[in-house]
Amino acid sequence: MFNFLKFFLLLNKCLLILFILAKLSLSYADELRIEKVKINGTKRLSDSFILNFLPEYPNTKFNNEVLNKFTKDLYNSGMFNKISLKVDNYTLLINVEEYPIINEVFFSGNDLLDDETLSNIISVNSRDIYNKIDLSDSIEKIKVEYQKIGRYLAEVNIKKIEIGEGRVNLNFQINEGALLVVKNINFIGNKKFSDNELRSKISTKEDAWYKIFGSNKFIPERLDYDVEKLRDFYSQRGYIDFTVKVARGDLLPDFSGFNINFIINEGKRYTIDNIKINSSLLDDKKIKNLLKELNLQKGEFFDTRAFDESTKYLIKYFENTGYSFVKVVPSIKKRKNLIDINYNVSEGEKKFINKITIIGNTRTNDSVIRRELSFLEGDPFNKAKLNLSINSLKRLGYFQTVNYELQNLNSSRSVDIIIKVKEINTGSATFGIGYSSLNNTSFTLGLKERNFLGEGKKLRFEANLSEKKNTYNIGVTEPYFLDRHLSLFGNIYDQDSENSKGDVKTNKTGFDFGVGLKLNDISQTIKYNFSTSETTTATTSTASSITGEEGKEIKTSSITYGLFQDTRDNYFNPTSGYRWKFENTLAGVGGDTKFYKSVLNIKSFYPINYGDYVLGFRSGLGFVSAIDDKITSSNRFVIGGKTLRGFDNGGVGPRDTGNNQAVGGNNFYNLSFELKSKKFLPEDTGLEWFVFSDIGSLWGTDYKSGVRGYDDKEPRVTNGFGLSMITPVGPLQMLWGYPVQSETYDIEENFQFSIGTSF
């Protein structure tokens, strides 16, 4: 009988012996006998570079683990495309294929994006190691850049051109693909506002043949901006719980464009119930009055923008009353569809100015900036004075931007102020061309320096040349004589003009000089002026007010006292603040004429809808009265042109019955309203549109015979519109003005184009 037990035991012994032999065999195989290393395929790299990846070579104990790590480390160096190892006759054969060196990178097929743009975004450059990972990354970056301009089907391939010696040229071959535009914009979940109304609030626009401006390209990054635009729109109308669940662009099946889908939840609409200002700094009466000044009122729908602006208004109010570090903490509480608003106001600590630092002025002297500051080191810190000083610096016209930073606010007693300015070129040589429907083409030449030698001195030469009028002016101003709020100024001027027919010509030459004193924001000036004027006529039908001056050199010697204030936030394009000037002139200090003249001019600007629009007002009033004599024509007022748009300069008021020459008037008034905005125009152009309405009149002469309208006080009214933008040489403006109320003898000028004029 076969003994199964003995057979089983014998089998186990055999298996155990085989296992031990196999183990010994494996251990033997792991320890490779290598006496020599040979490297093939290197072109640029040395053998030592490769052997450095073998630890302790030549004393390396070779096994499979060591060789596997060696191979991995070589690949990770980024220098090799292929690596293979082989052991033959106790020799380790290392075969490598090096990545080539990139000699040149160039592009083909790119019309919409230039080579420089593409070179700046890719990850490979000449003299880099050829690397497939970097190439793939570069391809993706190029595709993303094309997506930004609506080219989602752009294809990028790389052609490698071998040029020998381990070098290659890379050609990025680009197929830009078709432009994919936004076909439809859809809203889901909107009940209170229509799709069309919501579409008008976002920056992405649907494609249409008639749309010239706006963005009809699909740009994913713009969706985030559009979400914020929608959130602002709803939150400014009481829907503060508004959310956008989905904002997505979906490629159409035919690859013709994208559909944009917004899934929204409008939420509740909240109405303001109670508004409280909690402050021990004001009594109940002042708080009650202050509440009336806020942009938010009881019963109105809650508006997040008005809420933020009201907070800013309160901070500014308390700062202007001397609480520079006031804290205004707003909070809201929702109850059903109602909102209660609380403003908690605390005084904060009083601080003193420790140090004032000015940075960014490479040309302008520190002293020029410091003299505009209404505070010094050691003074109590006053936020209102700081803001006034910043505005004063902006009005100088020396800087593109003026900002400030407060440091060491955590200090219990002091604060440091850093004034940051960015200078602009204050010197300019300008050449301008203008056109008017009456005077045709005009030329403006100018040399100006508003900050001579960085000391704030002003130098000016101007020449305005046209068919009917030529003027020249040279002026100089020292705004801070002896480092005090004392200015010195002087001008020399010459003017030649003639009427539309050319039969009356006038030459006026003169000079003035004076001194100004600035007290707080109000400046006072005393100026002496001397001028000579001479009028020649070619017809006997000229009015007596002119013929009485025929061929005479009339000298005018006068003294003028003036008051002036400017709080505008910008020198060239103000959006808030005002400017007024009042002058009294007494002529008769020598010369041939004696008269008294008073002139008041006011400009003011008000932001509307949080700065989206600016409403401007301009008014002027003046009269001149003779002392024992008659007023000469050169000393009367003229209006029109800039002061009464839609009429020629001097096109309104008393006129010569013979040749229709303007003879000026002794009295005038004008009032202008203007609304301007950048809304609805491409933002990157800097263009603004404006509409205006001007009202004014000019009347009164000392001569009544031969003069029409000498006592005509009827107002002239014009309406119009125009475009403007700020250029390096000053404001550029085109306008169309249309009189709606005028007299038959007035002279209109419907179109004006100019550089260097402003409202």
C-alpha cells in the first residue's frame, strides 16, 4: 500500500530546498558584477555629468535597485530624451539620446497676435533645452491667449527643424481659427427685471451686425465681472440676497459661437424702515439734521451703493468738524422685507503729525510741495486739512496723481504722513488746429512750463492765429515769492483783429504786472495794466462809437483788485468743486480813459449718480461805467464763442449799423448748464459727451447813434452737444451749438473745434 504520509513529507522537504536555492539565486542576481562602464550617445554632455548620478562610483555596488534609481535620476535631469542600460561581459552599457538645444523660436500663421506677444507668454526660448513638457505648456498658453480674443478653435502645432550639432529650430505653426462670438445671453430665474434690461447691465454683449462698440467675444474671465455687475444692479434696488447660481458659456454644437447662461435667484426686496446715528459727539437736533443729508431715507428701497456713500459722507462730515480719526461702523438688520440701519460713531484718539515724507518727485522740489500743505510736523492731525492740501497739489497741474498714506496709526500719540506724487511733463510745446464756421481754420502755438526748474515758476508763450484775429501773449508767474504765500506775475500781449468784412481793424498792445496774496483758499491780487489801442476803418458808415477812435492811439492805465478761489478736484477735467473770480478795475491812473469796471465769474461742478455724470454751472456778470468820459470800444465787454456757444466771439450785443461790426457793451450776463459723461462710449478712448444750454446778453453803449441793440437786454439762448477728451496738449473739444433765441443782427457760429479750451 502506498504510504501517502511519507510522500507528503518528502514533497515538503523538496519544496523547501527549491525555495532556499531560489532565494540564493535571486540574491546572487541582485548583486551584479560590473567592472567597467561605457557611455554612448553624448554630444554636449561629458561622461562625468552622467556618472555623477551613480553614488560612490567607481565603488558602487550594482544591483537592480541602484540601476533603476540611476535611470530615473537621469530622466529627471531634463537633459535626455531616451536612456537604456545593458550589462554585457561585466560592462555596464549606458546609451543616451540628449535633448537638443533650441537655437531659434519663430511663429507662422499668426495675424491677430504679433510675435512679441506670443514670445512673452511661451515657456521656451532660444538656448533652452528642448523639453516636451515646456512645449506642451507653451501650446496651452498660446491657445488661452487666442481664447481671450474669441478664437476658441485656434490650433497650435510645433515643427522641429534639425540644424545639426544637437540644435533645433522650433516653428510654432498656428491656425487662428474662426472668431466665436456670443450668440445668445439667457437668464433663468429673473422675475422682476426682463432679459433685455439685465443684458444692458453686463459687459458681455450678443453679436449683432449693428453693434460697433462693446464686446461680443466670449471671454470666460469676463463672466466673473458680469456676475458682479448683476449683483450690483440688484443690490442697488433692494435685492441684497441676490445670488448667481450658475454663470457659464456653452459652445454651440455647430461651433459657431457661445450661448451664455445665467441662473439667478433674485431673493427678497428690502425697504428701509429705521435709520439711526448713535453718537455722543452730536446732540439730537444735529443728528436729526444729519440724517436728512444721507443718501438713504426711510421708505426707500435699500441701495448698497447709497449705503456705502452715506457711510463715507458721515466720515467726511465728522472729519471736517475736527474728528480726524472718527470710526463709523454701519450695520443692518433684516426683518421680513424691512431693513434697519445703524451707524455707530466713536471719536477715536487725537494724534499729532510726527513726520511728513514726500516720494515720487524727481523734478519738483520738496519745498514746492510742502508749501501747498496746510500743516507741519508737530501740528494736530486734521483729516480735513490733509484733503484740502491734496486737492491743492492736484490743482497745480504738476502731477498725474497725488495720494497719501498714513503710517504708525497704532501709535497712541503720533502719525506719519507719506505724500505720494507721480509727475507729468509740465513743459510743453503745443501746436493746435481749430475750426469755426466763421473764422475758418485757426492755429495755436504755445510754449509752456508750469514748473520751471522744479520751483513752481510758470513761463508761457502763446500765439493764436486765424484769418480775422491774431493774438500773442508772454507771461511769467512766481507763485511763492520769498517762500511765502505771495505771488508775482507779469504779462505782455499784442492783439490784431478785424471784423468779418475786413473794413474795421483794431490793434491792442499792452502789459500788466501784479502781486497776489493767498489766505487759506482765497487769493487776493493787485494788478497794474497799461495798454494802447488803435482802430482804423475803411468806410464812413461806421458807427460813431468807432469812428470817434479812428486813427487815435488810446492809452488805458488801470489798477485792478481781484479775489479768487478754486476748490476743483482736477485742473483739466473737474468733477466736483467750484472756481470763482471777482475783479474791480479803476482806469484813469494816467492814460486817456477813465472808468470803473466790475466782473464776477463762477464755475461749479457736481457729480451725479456717484460720478457717472457731472453737472456743470457757469455764470458771469459784469458792468463798466465811465468817469467823466465815454468808454472806448476796446474796454467794453464782448460775449459769444466760449461764453455763449452757438454764436461768434463778439457775435452778440450792440453792432455797427453800417458794417455790422461788434462795438461791445457796457453790461453783460451769461449762464451755462452742462451735463457730461463717459457713459455709453468706449472706455479706452477717453472720450466724453456733453450737452449744454447757454443763456446770456450784452447791452449798453455810450454812443446811441449808428448802433443797433445798444439797449437790447433780451436774452440769447443756445442749446447744443459735443465731444471732448483730454490730450497731452490740453482738452480737445468739438461742439455744435444752435441758437433758439437770437436777434437778426447777431452772428451765429454753429460748429467749433478747439484744443486747450474747457467749460
